[in-house]
Amino acid sequence: MTAFLALAVGLAACGAQGGAAPAGPTGATGPTGPPPRYTATVTVLEDGTHGPQMCRALLESMPPQCGGPDVVGWDWSKVRHESAASTRWGLYVVTGTWDGARLTLTEPPRPAEGGADRPDRIGTPCPAPEGGWKPVDPARTTPDAMNEAIARAGSAKEFAGAWIDRLDPDPPEEGEDHARDVVLNLAFTGDLSGREAWIREVWGGALCVTGAKRTRAELYGIQERVMDEKGVLEAATSETRNRVEVTMWLATPEQRERLAAAYGDAVVVEDVLKPVG
């Protein structure tokens, strides 16, 4: 992968993974019926220090390591799994009730099928110019020129993000120069007057300059503060969406209200556990 791709990735993430789970819905039976059930595709791992637990990410070791909420009702003899030393693990679709600290299975787990979902295409908010996206100055449409353009944009206090919209959906071969096959997207807060001309001094490829509500520095600050919230597994700054995306096992209404009151639409919460039905 060329150097400019590494610099242009518009996503910065940090996360915390541990054995303690966040508080959440109790899952107690209500007057109208049984407790709600939830499902998720997760790694389940057991080692010499804990029983079966759901994990969001594995430490790259052998055997692997991870921790999270306990899974009640797990039987390794009923599922295919990998093992090393005293550790057993696998990737499964699990379904059960959630009490805020553990998942109690209500049906047998099943192996997760297929690979990872292909990420959504990162788009360009600007309308395509007449004749389509193409370089205006091929001599300045190189990886080095793109790196310089991104660095220049990042030097502005109003800088909100940078990302690449690849016009060719197929990934580039190692070492290939695909600078002419992308749209460089740069976002800024405030007045955009003169921004495109400023970037055009160094970059001759396809370019979209767009506005944003929050600077990247503001988003990174929010991301750091959000990680102190109880129950947050991951917090990632999305420069393409100009927000911080938070992952929790299952956020309570109180947690959602608190985050909304503190950060408004700058923070979006996604649950790992999804309702069944």
C-alpha cells in the first residue's frame, strides 16, 4: 500500500477491553412476557483465569487472550473450537438474555459464517464535476503530492478530516501508484473561501473540499473523554462522518441520555448485542 494511503486514513480509534461488563438492562421478566433476547457475533474464549466470556478483540498471542462478560450455559463439547494449552476459543453467533453483566444462552450457539463484512464505501460529498473526477494537473497527482496536501490541510486549526474516495473499487497492488484514481476529500470548519485554491498549490488530483461542524482536534478530545464513561468498549473518531462512534455491549437508556446531554450528535452509540425479532 502506498505511503499516502497510510496518511489519509480518516479514522482514529482507541478501545478498552476487560473482564468487567457495563451495567445494563436487568432482563427481568415483565408483566407482558419473558425477558428480551439479544444476539451478537462474537469471539467466546475460556482460559485458565476465567470461564467462557464474550470478547470484542483478541490479543495476538498463542494462545490468544481476551476478556469480557461471562456466557452462562456454554458447553464446549457442543461446538467446534480451537484450543491451545488451557485456552479454548471460537467465533460464534450467540443468543440469550442480558442482565447487564452476563449473557445467558437461550439457544445453542452456532459458528459464524463467512468473512468480515465489506466496509461501506467511503464517499465524496461534492457533486462530480462536468466530465467526471479526474486530475487537473497530472504532474502534481502523485502520492507525495497527496501527502503534502494532507499535511497542509492538517496544519489549519479548522481542519476536520481527510479521507480518500477510491474510484476503482478493486484494491491497489502493492507498490502501484493510484493517486490518479482517487478523490482526495478534505473537511474544514468555518469559512471555506480560499481553501481549495490553497490545496491546489500542491495537489493536482481530484479534490473535494467540504464543511464540517467539529474540528478533528475537537473530535479527538471528545473521544478521549468518552473512553472514561463506564461500559464503553471502543471509541473511534470518524472523520468522514464528523463524529465519535462509541461501542458498548448494550447501552442503558440512562447511558444514552447522559452521552446525548454531554455531546449531542457528536457521539453515536452502537450496541454489540442486537434485539432478537
